[in-house]
Amino acid sequence: MAKIRTHKAIVTDEKTKPVDAGSFTNRPVKERKFNSGLIKFAKLYDIYGYKKYFFAAIVGLVMSFVTALLVEQTGLYVGGTSAFCQGIARFVLVVIVKHEHPNIDGEVTISTNAHMVYLVLFWGLYLAFNVPMTIFAYKKISKKFALLSLTYIVSCQVCGFCWSSIFEAAGFTPTFLGNTATVDSILNSYGVKDVLFSPKLFPQYLAESGDGRLDWTIIQTAGNLDPNQKDFVISTVTNANETRSLLLFLYAGVYAFFSSVFYALMYIIGGSTAGSDYVTVYFSQEKNKNLGGMFIIINGTFMLAGILIGSFGAACYVRPEYASLSTFISGNLLSSLLWVILHGLLLNKLFPWSKICRIHIYSNKSDEIAKYLRSINFTQHTFISDAKRSSGETQKFLQTTCQCIEVPKLISVVRKFDKDCIFTSQIINDIDGKINFQEHAK
């Protein structure tokens, strides 16, 4: 028989390695609740009836505030059909200001009427665009999905208009990370929301300010510059442009985080953020395509269209010499593209729509749960297995497969039978074969 010696809570057996007995001594047991991964949003499926619509309205309210802070003022484009509407609003603003000030020379103030037209188009055009899109979702996806999405978009756009109007009335420019306006004062005066300035595109002349110093923000065809002055201007403008471009990347990263969370919340309660989401969800649901990948493609396409109209097109309208590829590929374009990619990746992480999960449910009522799931035709891949405990007793557990989107719903069903059961899920990355799933409710 092996000899056992104890010394300072260390148990040693001649045939085994030392074991720290302090880790598993007979101490009081404390119950802890775990809630992570896909399952962390499960409680949202306990929201029913009008509460879901109230929740969608609150999400829209918060999202509108974030959008007013990080998008409306900075010149960022957020992808989807909203980017297209933003581009139209920004182009119309530039046209109005240029009409009001045809021979601009230096800084001017955008009139209240021009800014009001801009805000109405920025927030209202997207709302109007969603009327036919909501009808499409109502017929092709589901009534509940369409109405929840409509609740969100009405709340977001109406509240967004209010936030922007309040900022304008208070004279508050919510660019808290820094100013991203173009360093070209003429474009900035016309309201072009982009970092497009390239000193090489401008005539090599500067105007002298009242105290005799050279003012590099006002370009005029007066006074030749010597090479040293030209180098100074190009260096100064380039550095300012790079700084403001970097700020746009920061805004894009922060907005990508918030938008992916809010988008995921809307999907989890059974709705969406409307617009191109309707098309994306329809194809993702009908064709079983990856939701994040679909977002990157569709949002990226609309984002390019929005920038082409609202920033590049507006800049070329003010200064025709900006019509070049090097001007189009700006900090604004790259930062907006960064948002599209980050948003798609984060959303797919928070809400992996089309992926398949392996579910284990450890419960004394596994038979009842399995019987119920089969009765509602939940899936054909549901069966019960036995697992031996360390005590030698046998514990039944239920194993099934489902789409990740159905995990929170499944938890809600299982908890009705056994609120204390252990529920685990694991995403299956590689799979080959056919699985029968329930059709999505219309």
C-alpha cells in the first residue's frame, strides 16, 4: 500500500505528482449563474407584445443620438441606403449654399434655411425611402419583422432630426474627438463634408492676410510664391489633412462598435434597422447566406454611391479641378469603408445568423423537452444521450442542432420545462449535409 505524507496542505503519493489539496477541500458551495456567448441575449426573447415595440423605439432613440454625434457632423458615411440618402442631402446643401454665395471668398455662414433643408433631407429622405421597403418586408419576410423595423426607423429618424436641430440651435458641434472638416476653407464654407484637400491641385498662389502673413487656408490667384513658400504650404496642408483623416478613422471605429450592437439587438427581438437590411435579411434568410458578408457587400456599394454624390460630386461642383481619382480616394472614403468592414465583422460575431449550433441541455426533464421539440417539428436531429457522473449515477442530456438565430428562442422554450437546467451551445464551423429547419414565421 502506498505511503501518504502530508505537509503544508500538499498531498503526496509515491506513485503520483504533488496535488494542491487546498483547491478541493470540503468548503461551502456557492451557486453561480453563467451567461455568455450567443446566450447572453436570451432574456430579450422574454419580451412580448407592445414591450418589443417600446424596446425598438428606445434602441432607435439611442442610435439617433450616436448617429448625430458621429455621422451627421463629421462627414462619415455609414453604408446602406442611408449613405445614399446622406449623399443626396449633402449635395443639395452644397448646391443651395453655392446659389446663395456664387462668388465665395473666404468663410461664410450657412443660412438657417439651407441647414434646415439639409437636416430634413438627411433624416427624412431615408424615412420616406423606407415606406416601400417596409411594404416589401411585410410581404416577403413577416408582418412582425416589418412593423418592428418600422418602429425603429421612425424613432431613429425623427429623434435624429430633433437632436441635430438642438445641436444647431445651441451652436454645438458634436465632434468631440476633433474637427474633421476639410482644410480647404472654400469647400468648408460650402458645406462639403469630406477631407478632400490636396495642395497640388490648387493654383500655386496664396493671398496675404491683413498683417502681411501668408494665409494658407485661402487660395486666390494673386501673388506668386517662391519655392520655399510653396513647400511650406504643401507641408502644412498635408499634415492638417492627415490629422483630420485619422480622426475620421477613429469616428468610424467607435460608430462601428455602437451600430453593430444596436443592429444585433434589433435582429434578436425579431426586427431590423430597415433600409438595405430588408434586402440583406431577405437573401440571408431565403438563400442561407452569411449576414455579415451580405452587409459588407450591400453597405459598401451604397456607401460608395453616397460618397460619389455627397462628397466627391459636391466638391467637383464647387471646384472642378477636384475631378480626379486621387481626390475620390480620400480619408473619408477609406474611413467609411473601414466602418463597413468592422460593422459587418462585429455584427457577424454578435449575431451569426446562418451558422449552425450544437446544443446540449442537461436536465432531469430531457424526455419532456425532446418530446415537445419533436411535436412542434423543431428539428429532426434531436436525441437523448446518457452521461455518467463521477458518483456513478447516469444523467440524461438532450442534444440537438439549430441555427444560431434560434438559440435564444430555444432557451426560452427549455426554461419553461426546467428553469435550472444547464444549456450549452457550440458553433459548428465545418459541416456537410442537409438539415431540416422550420420555416421562418411570416
